[in-house]
Amino acid sequence: MRGLRASAVVVAIVLLTTSLTSGTSVPAVAGPSDPEPASLVTLSVPDQATMERLVASGADLTERVRPQADGSIQIDAVVTPTQLAGLGSLGATLASGTPAQKTPKSGAAQDQLVIERAVWFKSRDGYFLSVEASSNAGAAAVLSASWTGRRGSSGQAALVPYVDAGAYLGHQLSTPVPAENQPQWITVTSAAGGKAEARVKEWPDGERPDRTGPGYQKDFVSQYMPPTQLNERVKALHQRFPKLTDIITLPNPTNGYRRHAQALIGTVPGAAVVVTSNAYGSEGGNDLAIELVNPGAADRPLQVTVNGKQLTVSLATDGSGTPASTAAQVVAAINATPGSAVKAATYRTDAGLGVMAPVPLTQLSDFLKAPAGVSRAPWRVLALRVGVHRDGSRTGVLAYAQEHAREWVGPLVTIEAAERLLRNYPRDAATRELLNRTDIFIVPTVNPDGANYSFYDFNSQRKNMTNHCPAQQSDPALRDTWGVDVNRNYAVGSLSDGYFGASANCQSGTFAGPAEHSEPESRNVVWLARTYRNIKFAMNVHSYGGYFMWPPGAYKLDGRVTLPRPTARQEAYFLRSARTIEQAIAAERGTVTWPQQTGPVTDVLYSAAGNSADELWYDHGIFGWDFEVGSDLWNPTTRKWEGVGFQPPFSEGHAEAMEFASGLISLIGVAADYREP
């Protein structure tokens, strides 16, 4: 009954970080070859139509979505100043206060209310209440909840309606609300006189985690790890535990942490040319240089000469000896030069009619900042296979992380879980049982190229590093916008099939790629599912926001037609398993995944066309789950929930890794108990 909440845009803009490049501040003005700085902001939209426009635009939205009591929705997003300014055209406006709730007309018939779920949970910060209800009056109903609890405690709060793609999905508290003590009874009333009561149940109230024996070891991650370190950790675990592990090299090499070298020469706006090396920067492109010279005489033709790694463009001159070559003419001359190691293009959509001036010798660069020890070559993604019986005879579990490059905590979850499983096998009976009864496949980083770019160049990088943009969208200042959203590149419920929540714009944060499975990163995940048919469970580890989700993950906007829903029995299994896994997460440090953020993706988050969990579920029969690690933290001073971001201080990232590693191991326990129907 929960609605689409992720399509929210700006009204009140709250800067969460001043910069997404670690250790630097956002420059006030970017140079012509510099990407525009991006910031993580909180956005808000007033209505459903605005929300849908935002999602359709391909805005780079996070998974932290928070409805507001006035009916608007807030969401975190990564935006540049230009993108932020353009949001007004989508219907967003600056917040001007909280509008009053609508009051039903007098004489309206009493509406009928149903309490769908009322639960309490106790976290490290105390008791909280979550309520979901529905009214036959739909979104127009004005609902509120009041409760009583132990030791005379009580409280009340407004419920917020959710309308997703024109469909009313119910009302709920915008976020769990604090309670002085354990709530016991809830009453939901409407302004039209409707009333419903229910007993409040405990959440998640799943099966308690297996108790580990004395000497159980954990806490094996001590820092955020880029891909090279993740691979080294996988290899070290295999070397240390050869009888319990295999290393699987996935078959599709990535593009590599590499780009073609470029230079922007000339004046922007005005007359400018973008020069791009034929070779990658790391393979010789960075050694190239170009200059534009005045030949110093009248009536000279435009000429291009190649001298080793240097390209010299001698501009044409008129009768007075003034340079007369336009940008378009310079481009044509460079591209027609035999032996040239570069290609040229006019700047963006400029026709190139401006006259070029001389430009001193300019070195080309791929603008990549990682140290020399970080390989630029195509990456071979590794999977660590863990188990006593790695022959397909046991139920398989796939855990994979970092489809989105900027999500640094996810890989730590997988590494921490692998370390616990292997190092506790000799000493802990519960761990031995897991490794005897399951066959585990762990991929710490699906998208290593993008991850390297996030660590060393632009830490809000979401996508991979394959640039499918045409020349007019490929000058150096746009380099932070290139790439494919790996989790929109799958074939089930895809953009090309007409599903909502991905973009065909190559610069969009949710660019689905030129075709389904166009990217090696998505093909590697699918290869695992096709090759190892014993895999029946999969966990896709993302961040942030604190969600636990499963299919369907996409719908068609017209009529909100989702991919087929699981059967009632399957849905019950998804939910029962989720509550067990969430119980293990909460046992670590008291973090509780909210009930309204537990469920099918389309119900609790937003439509995500072409995501991997849908492909695994619908094409391969694999129970596909998604973690969004990084639950909101309760601030007792402001009495508000606060988001943690993609790369929180490591002390928080470490805590998230610890608790979700416990959740991942609990999923393996669910798989160990699974029996085919």
C-alpha cells in the first residue's frame, strides 16, 4: 500500500555536503574544461505530476525518500547548479511554508478506514511507531492516528496520503514517530468521521539470529576499500582457505579505468574545438599535444602537420595576414589529416562558424587522477565462491555490491560477511552448518571502473565509465556525466520494454545504455545466474536510506502496470524472510529497517526500469532482494531522522557494514533452510 516516493524534486534545498569531491571545496566557477561541481541536496515536490516529471527526466536521485505531512515529498539528489536551476521547468518551486490540509466538505459521508499495519519497534534511540491505513475516500481523506501504550504513554500524528502514477496506495506516517513507551493500541480517525482501531504489533519480530558460539570473530574491515584492495582481499581469502573457496573470474572484461585524452582549444562561447585522442590516455593519448599557430604571412591556406606526438594547425590567413579559419574548418582539416592521432569536433551544438585564434601548445589529458598503481586496463571482475560443497548440489546464494560506484559501504558488507563465514568455520557450529548447506557467491564490486572514478576523481559517480555520448556531449567538462547506470541495463522490465524509471539520455544519472545488456557489468551478473543454476537467492547491496526490497521493481507509467506480482504465497515468503533478516540487522546495534521501507520496490521506493533483481526473479526464478544500507539516524536534539549519505565517516560506514553483514549471513541461513516447493 506504500506509494512511489522517489520522484521528489526541489522546493526546500538543504545542502548536505558542500562538495562531493573528498577533501576539496566546490569551486565558485568552473573552467571551460572542468566539470560543473555537484552537491548532495534535499529536494521536494508538491504533487504527483511533478514527481513523475522528475523521474522521467533522469535526475540523479538517491534512495532516501521521505514524505512530508503536508503531502509533499522530499528526496536527496545529486545536482549541479545548472541542473538545480533547471528544476523550475519541471514544476518545482522554492518552499513557501506548509499548506493547510484539505478539509472535507460538510455533510460528506463517513468514510471507511482499514488499518493495514500498525507496528512498534525499539531501536537504540527508544520506541517508535509506524502506521499504515487506507480509506475508501482515497487520497482526499484526512487521517490521523492516536495511540496509547505502556505506563500511560500516548501520542498522535497525522497520516500522509500516497498517490503513485494516479493510483491511491493508502496513508501512512511520513516517518516512524517516537513514543515514550511501547505503543499498544492505535486508533485511526478521519475528518469525515471514519474510525478504526487495532492492536500494535512488534516489528520486525522475525526469527532471532542463530546464537554464535564463544570466540566468534567479526569486525574485519578497517577502511573503505577501492577495487584493487577488494580484489586483493578476495585473493587473500582464497589463499588462506583453499578448501572452502574458489575464485571465479567473470567472463566480460569491463571498459577499464581509462578514457581518451582530450583538450578544449579556443574560446567558449565563441570559437572552440574539442580534440580527442584515438588511443586511451594511458595508452599514449596523454602524450599528445596540439597547437594553433599564425603562419605570419598573408593569404596562407589552412594546414595541419604531424610531428611525432605533436599536431600543429597553421591557420589560414586573409590578405592582411589575419587568421581566418573557422572552428568547423579546423575540425575538418584535423579529421582529414593522414596519420593524425586525434579526432576533432566542434563544441557541443555550436555550428563552428567562429574564427579560431592561435592557441599555444596544449597537452591532451584523460583527466584521471588515480595513482599509477591503479590499473587502467579492462577489469576482470572476481567472485569468491564459499562453501564445503561447491558442486551445485547445495542452495546457491549470490551477494553482489557496488552496481552504483559511489556506494562505498556495500563492498564492505560482502567482505565482512565472507571473512566471518571463513574464519569462524573451524570454531562455530552455526557457521559450519551454513557452509555445509549452502553454496555462496560473493562479488564485492560489480562496477570497478566507476568505483575507481568515485574514489579518485568524482566521488558522486553513480555509473560505469563507458561513454556512449556523441561528440556534442563529449567535451571534457561533461566527463562526470558519462556512463551507464548498471542497475538500469538489464532486460526485464526495461526502458525499451516501456517501463518507467530509466532514461535514454546518455548524460542522465539513470541512463539505461544503448541496449539491454550493453554493458559487461550487467552481463557478468546474468552470466552467474545462467551458469550456476543452483543459485536461488540473491542480495543486491546498495546504499543509502535503509530499505529492504524485492520484485516487482518496475511498472509502466500509463495505468501503473507493474511487472507480475509474486503470488500470495511467494509474497508471504519474501516478507517472512525479510523480517528474519531484519531481526539480525537490528541485533547488531539496534538499527531497525522501517516497515514502510520493507516490501516490493514499486511499493516502497519507485519504479526502476531494467534493474537486476527483476531479471533474476522473473528470468531465473531467483529470490532477488535489495539492501539499501545506511538507515536514517535519529537526532534526539532535533527529534528528526537524518540521512547518512553515500560515504559517511568511516565510523558510521563501519557500523553499517557490521549490521548488514549480519543481515547477509542471516539470508544465507534462510537459504540453508529453503526447500523447493
